[in-house]
Amino acid sequence: MKRGKVGFNRPVSPYMIHEGKFSLMNIGRGIGMTNRDGEVIYRIDGNDALIEMNEQWDAFAIRNKSPHLVQQNVMRCNLWTFIQDPETRHLHKTLVYRVRAKKKILNLPFRCDSPALRRFMEMDLLPLARGVVEFHCRTIKTEPRDAVALLVPGRPAGQDLIRMCSWCKKVDVGAGHWVEIEQAVASLRLFERDSLPHITHTMCDACLEDLGIASL
């Protein structure tokens, strides 16, 4: 998929909340958030706590073997508690701040992979009244692959570390080169080691540039 630049490319109007109540233009299925089929939609309040999700939230969590993340377990939790990597958390906070400040919709591509699937996705961040931000996440395409043991949750790991970009899921193989994880496994001969390395998450230079925060 062609890498896309992030853009504040659309003014907000039909999604705005009037006097704290949902506009009739914004009433749709489920909790009143207009969505395309299959979109995962959720909202955070001005304090970044999760306050609403559509039915696709639970479906996505269960489908991806994360039943602990269904609505009843995460409602009113702070969104940032689910992002463990400090740099990635800072990036997301910066994007949310910009959406609130500019009062325009932010559209950006991202990856959400599983061990046996590349998942190319897209996200819209919509600023609403009183600091509420609404997220629309949709799958653009998927690419099956042989399962990558390095990505299996709970796998045993040694002391070595490798760096993965939280946004595009590429791996740093040195000298400023970031490649798909399958290429990294071969290039770094990871499966020839006695134990697989830990993955530490960061942001590659290309994604920082695309997101417009390379200086952070």
C-alpha cells in the first residue's frame, strides 16, 4: 500500500455536537455514531477516558484474541493505559491534541498486524464538542503470511532487543534501514539464535516525517 501523508484535510461540520447533544445528522446505528460497515468507532472525553464504542469494538477484540479488551472491561479507562511504549503514547497524545486544537478531522494510515496477517488500516480522528474525540478505524486490506513466531504473544524471549516501528510495523536492521519483519528475520538470522529477542517499540524516521512530528 502506498504510504500516505497525514492530512487535516476536511473541516468538521456534520459531526459537531450542538450544545452537548448529538446532532440529528450524526445519529446512526448502535450508539449514535455514523459508520461504514465494519468500522471500529470509539470516543474519548476531554480527559482521554473511553466513553463510547460501537458493536464492532467487541467484535474486533474477540476476533483478535483479546477478550479482555471488550467494552465492559475498558469503559471509562484512560486510553493511554493501553499504549505501553512511551514514544508511541506521546505520538498519539500529540495527534489528539492537534485534532482538538485545529478542530479539523485528521486522516492517517496505520498497520495493525497479527502473526499471520498484515493488516493495512486507516483512522479518522474527529473533534467534537467539549474535548471529545471520535476515532473511526477501518481495514483497507489484509495480506496473509506464514505466521511469524516473533510476533506470537507470550513467547519466551532472550536478552537481545530489536526495534519495531509502532506505526508501520517495520523492523530496524541497522544503518537506518527499516524492513518488513519477515525480511528482518532473515537479515538478522533471528531463528538461528538460541532465543528470540524482545521487541521494543519506537517510531521510524519515515513515519515521524509523515506524521509531521519529526522534531519531537
